Amino acid sequence: MQVERGQPRLPGFDEEELPEPTHPAAAILFETPVEICRRVFRDVRPRTPFPEFSVEFCRFANANSFIRSENGRLELRITDALEAAPAPILEALAYILICKLFRKPVPPAQRHRYNLYLNRQDVRRSLHLLRQTRGRKHISGPAGERFNLQEIFNELNERFFNGLMAQPALGWSRRVSKTILGHFDPSHNAIIISRLLDKPNAPRLAVEYVMYHEMLHLRYPVETNGVRRRIHPKEFRDAEKLFPQMKEAKAVLETLCGAARRSENW
Ligand SMILES: [Zn+2]
């Protein structure tokens, strides 16, 4: 469950909408990653002299990749999960990173190709495994200053799931996040709730509703179809409406996020 800066986004509005498929270009063969980067750079910056490039595949715990420019050198650090990816995927990633660095719009076909690859079932599976084995996850445990997430989980489990939902790990976020009120992490089978909701001005209803929303993520996994991901499928939406005070809870969350923002001068 996520809200964005400047514009509170409450549960129900954080769906990822991606463009319709386009035709991937023909494969580029026999190019090294550095050669791919040089070619992409020439396309994005036709008149800028070539910098020196370095491309490094790193053991990250996720699919993130990074770019930085230092002393006339462009350094790309790419997750080693993509080391064996076909050249057109590296090309697409080079476009994404180099465009980002120069604040240029990423060509939609490149972004699409990259997303399509990351959404492939085998790629998702290996990334999931990577997060599970490499990702260190700090999980605080259910006890907060005011609320105990285990108690709330148990109550909701009885009320809405006949007590049948398997126990995930429960924890409070390390940061007091006003943008991510809660999330379910399938790689660690953990529900994490923002510490914002453990503050003195947060009513129990707010924690209950966010917890219920995250429990529904356990119950209804993300549906993937090509590049589209349905984070909140229809069954999810319908089940969410069973929470009797949903409107009231959403209003409370909006106030809490707004109040937190104002105190930070956002
Ligand atoms: Zn959600």
C-alpha cells in the first residue's frame, strides 16, 4: 500500500499501468556490454564526446541497476541476475539508465522490452530466489509502542479468514514512512506496517485496515500477464469491501499522511 509525495494515494490507487506491447527490435549480436552502452549513448547524446565506460555486474539482492558519471567516466552497475540476459535486454537497460542520467525520456519500446523480460516467469522466479537468499531483511517483530501487530493479525484472521491464514512474519517499518503505509514482502513472507501508524495520533482502525489490506495480498497474489501486473485483482477489491469501516479508515489515513507531511513542510 503506497502513497506518493504531494498527492496522497490510498489503497486502491496504486496499480501499475503499463503500455500495450510493441514489437521488439531484432537482436543485436556479438556486442560486448560496453559496446552496447557506447551505441546507446551515441543515440541519446549524438553530439557529446564519448566518455569512458565501465560495466560491472554486481551481486545485488534485487533487480536494481545503477548508473553514475564520475570524472568523465560512466559507470554502470548492473545486477548479476541480468548477466546472462539477451543483448536486447541489456540494450534496453542501457537506454533506461543513460536516459535517466541525462533526464531524457526513455523510449517506450525499450522500457517495454525490459519490463517484459523482468516479468517473465523464469526471471521472476530467479529474482525471487535472489531476494530470499541475499536480501537481509530487518523485521522488527510485532510489538510496537502502542499496538501489537500479532494481536491485530489474529483478530482479523478470525474475523475475515476463519482463522485459516498462515502466519507471516510481522514487523514495523524502520522509517516512519508516510508514503508506504504497509507492504507484503513475498520473498520473506512478511507484512511490514509503517511506524506512522504506531504514533499517538493513529487510531487502531488505521492499523487494522492497512493490516487487512496487506493480508489480502497474501490471499490474492499479484496476477501477471505479459508486461501487465494486476497488484489488486478484482477478487482482492471485492474482498477489501468486506471491511466494514473502509471509508472511515481511508479518511483517517489521509489525515494522518497529510498531518505527517505538513509537519515536514512538504
Ligand atoms: Zn496493495
